[in-house]
Amino acid sequence: MLGLEMQSVFNKNERFIDETILKSSTEALFQFRNHIKDDKTFGIIVKKLLLEQATLKLRTAKLELLKEDFLNFKSVELEKKHRQLKTYFS
């Protein structure tokens, strides 16, 4: 019974990597693992795939952190804080 429950959970959550990060099925990854028969090499390759996928996504991502309004606000805020500290310690 426990084996069936675990299998059900595994089937429901078949993708162990978020689909938006790596578009590959669990089955394909395990077929590849079985083909190369070396878990160390498999791990290295999967990490490289994840890193490359993340790099590609970051190249096109529109990050709030890099928006001009936010950058200007934080720069002014930092400058004010710096001036206050300078005045305080002078």
C-alpha cells in the first residue's frame, strides 16, 4: 500500500525541476542517466543544463532591481544617509 501511495505522489509530481527552468520530462532525464551509467557525470551535466537555462532566462528577464526609477531612488536614499552620517560625525 505504501509503495502505491509513494508511486502516486511521484506520478503527480513527476517533474522534479520546475518546467519554467528546464523543459524536460523526468522520463527523458532518467533515460539519459541510464544511458550514461555514471551518476557523477549525470549530475555535472544536469547542473550545466540548469545553469545554461538560468543564464538564458536572465538575459531576457526584466528585473525590478534594474529599473531606472528604483535605481535612482536607492542612489538618492544612500546619498542622504551618507550625508547624515557625515554631518553627525563632523
